[in-house]
Amino acid sequence: MRRVRVSSHQAPVHKLGDGQMKLTPRFRLAATPASSSGPQQASWEAAEALIPGLPDDAALNCLLRLAVESHGACRLVCRRWRHLLADKARFFAQRRALGLRAPWLFTLAFHRCTGEIQWKVLDLGQRSWHAIPAMPCRDRACPRGFGCVAVPAAGDGGDALVVCGGLVSDMDCPLHLVLRYDVCRNRWAVMARMLAARSFFAGGVIDGRVYVAGGYSADQFELSSAEVLDPAGAGAWRPVASMGANMASADSAVLGGRLYVTEGCAWPFFSAPRGQVYDPRADRWEAMPAGMREGWTGLSVVVAGRLFVVSEYERMKVKVYDPETDSWDTVGGAPMPERIMKPFSVSCVDSRIVVVGRGLHVAIGHVREEPAGGGPGSRGAPGYSVCWQDVDAPKEFSDLTPSSSQILHA
């Protein structure tokens, strides 16, 4: 005879992290055996098919494509589905083994009234929003002081998000903080501290190594120092050549294996912005070309080996840099959607520019190369155009402002 009990089962709804789940009560009947049935429990996987009528390898290929927000309901189907979907690390490891990778947009946002920092995640394939566990940092940290970079997967590992530095808002005190978020395991880890506490600095990833440079120091003076971290190696920071000037960074980009750093333009433009370029192979800094630094008037992304900038001062138009003429060309196409308002953050995936505006409204720009002479101001060189696509944001995001955004694959 078997005894039957009623148990309450809590299912997560649209959440990646156990620490921030919204719980919906569901009730099910759970059979409790009166005596030990070890051999029967050990053989249930062999007795149940993942999907009746399909071989397990084909069924697994189907289940690994399920959207994350549907996992809570799908875990109730049977024990084998629950075994696969309840453990996110196992689920993403299986996806990685089959070569299934989808882009996710990670946005560091803050509440404009309370200043609360939180990460919001958009599945670019399913167009659904998720939350991840809270970042273990100071409560009153300034979100714009952090440096955030995406580190591509190395070996059997998954993509990782690295957050460095920062600033304590009420004390203007920069931080040595370094955190790493593993997208497959859905957890944060504290890494080795930077050699120098810094905020508002440049950062980028070259050959899997994280480089940081410049920024503000503990006494709020600008820094010239730079350092590098190899997350897959010893995990310790080491210094590299110092910059040619003390400067904080408004934006940076990695292009052709080199780190480009600009302090940006600031109204009323009394002085020309400074810029530096770092070559890790030679461990040397050099001045940025004049046309590049003077036209770098916004936030940048690199698409198909070309540097694009979404301008902050020219009605958010998109420009592309031409290294042969040291000048910027306007990208053709429709203007930025009106819902995208400053302040905004920019990232890219494949040939798409992803812009996150106030309220976490998202615009995805599909970049297309035009024939020679086809773009405005192209002077006979191949031009570019962009076509924008809107992505709705939940109403509860209306008070959120983006600080940084990165694309990770899972």
C-alpha cells in the first residue's frame, strides 16, 4: 500500500535566479512509498521516455530549445523533465555540448528615485525579460562608476560578465571591486581585486584578457595607470604600460586587437577630447588619430570590424569611422526610434546594434553594407545603413535608467 500526501510546490516565474524568484503556489499529489524502493528509483530514467515516440537524443534536442520562462511549468510534466530543467547549470551545459547558443542582453540599471542597482536580462531570441541574483556590492554604489565587460567562453566554460571598480556615492570613494557572473551557473563570484581602486575608467577584452585603464583615483584625480587580468589563468591582476596622459574615460572599444580609449566630448566643447590607443603585443600606448577622437561623440560598438558610434549630441544619429580618411560617415536609414531617450547604453551582436534607453526600451538596429558610393558622405567608399526594430519593455521598468549593457551567450 502507498500513502498519499499533498505537498505545496513553488514554481519560479520568468526568473533566472533563485534569490529573486516570484513564487506561484501550485499543488500536486506526491506519492510517498511506505518502504525503501531504491532499485525502482534508480531505474525511473530508463523506464520513462523524455518524449513518447521519440529517441532520447532527438527529444533532448527539442527540450534544450525551451524558453527559460517555460521551465517552471515544464518541470511538472515528469521526473525526467524536472531532472533536466530544475538545474540551470546542467541545462546550459547540455546546450553548450550541442552547440546551442543564444544571445542575452544584460543591462545594469538603477532606479531613478531610490538609486537601487539591479541587472535586467533580455532574451533576444524569445524577447522575454528576466532577473538574476543581486550583485554583491555596496548598497550605495554609483552605477556609472562600474566598468562592465563580457568575456567570451573559453574551453568548456560559458560566457562571463566581469564588473570592476565602482564608486561609493556618499563618499566619492572608488573601489577595487571585481565580480564575475557565470551565465551558465547563474551565480556571482568575487575575484582578485584590482591593483588600483578606480571609477569611470576604460575597459575591454582582448584575447580573453580584461584590460582596464585610467579613471578616477581615491583622491578624485585622474589616473594614467593600466592593468590586465587573465580570468582563465592565474586570476591575478598585473600592471601594463601606463597611458600617455592622466584621463578618465567616457567610452572605449576594442578594434583590431587594440584598445581605443576616449575621454569624450562635454558641453560646451571648450577643448578637444583626448584619446589613447593601447597595443597589447607591444605593450605601448600611442595618441589616437585626431579625426577619430574629435568625431567620437557618443557610445561605440564594433560591427564587422568597423567602429560605429551612436552620438549623444546629434539627435542620436549613427556614424561609422573610416580609418583611411580619418573621418566619420553618417549611417543611412531611419532615425532612432523616439522611445529611445538619453541616457542610453549600447552593445552589439553579429551585425545588430542594440541600444537600451530610459525605461529599458530597446531598439535593435540591423546594419547593412551598401554598395560603393551608396551611403551619405561615403566619398566612393562602401557605405552603411541601419533599420531599427523596437522591443517593448514592461511598465514596471519605467523608472529604470540603463548604465551599461553587455551581450552574453548561453
